[in-house]
Amino acid sequence: RKKHVMSSYFLLGWVVLITHFLEGITGFGCTVLALPFAILLVGTKQAVPVLLFLALLLAAYIVAIDWKRIVWREFLKIVCFVGLGLPVGIFAFGHLNETALRYILAVFMIAVAARGLLSYVVRLNENRLPGWALNGLLVAGGFMHGVFSSVGPLVVINSV
């Protein structure tokens, strides 16, 4: 049993290293990429806090080195709308069981993947969506961040 636990954490370390390396290149994505693998290795309730802490460290580093290139008006808009959904997501994470959380994550990942695949077939331009819809995606991103520490895909749609 102890050997199995050690190998799970060793594999988790590799998953975190690879996905954080990818975020260092792209600027986002470490948690959404690591989460499915981390959940398989250590479970939802343990994976999310660990990935959140590590993502915060990496984000702080990226902000520190690119401080002057941040578009503050967009940043504040994102923070405001994401902040509306965040408490609801935190509540859901604390009160839903592991199975429900996994279903929410599965639907989210399938929707993000379907959007990505669809963009290869049809030219998607989410900027044609009305402002309320884009802001709604940010609120939904806040919910997803509260539950899974993974807001990236819904925020990226707003910046396309």
C-alpha cells in the first residue's frame, strides 16, 4: 500500500511538472490539463487544493515577470465577473460528493474539447456573442475555478 501511494505521488509530480511547463509556455492551462490525471492518482478532494496552490505560485511568477504587459482594464473586468461565480463554486466543492464533482468536470472537459474540435471545422468568433453572454462565461469560469481551480478555457473565450 505504501509503495502504491509513493508511486501515485511520484506520477503526480511528473504530471504537475509537465503541465506547469506547458503553462509557462502558453500562459494558461496547467490545472485543466493536470486535473483529470491528478484526480485519477489522488482523488478530487486532494488534487484540487494541491493544483490550486501550485497554479497560484506559477501565476504569481508569470505576473511578476510580465507586469508591464498586463492590460489592467481587461484584468479587472475578468476579476469582477469571475469573482461572482467563485463563491458558488467554492460552496459546490465543499458540499458536493466526489461523484457529482467528477460529472461536472467531465461535462466541462467535453464541452471545452468539443469547442476546440469545432473550431477546426467552423471558424468560431466568440466576440460576436453579446456582451452579457461573454460576461456570463466569465461568471461560469468563476464557478469552475471555485470547484476545480480551472478558469482558463472560459476566460480565453473572452480574450479571443
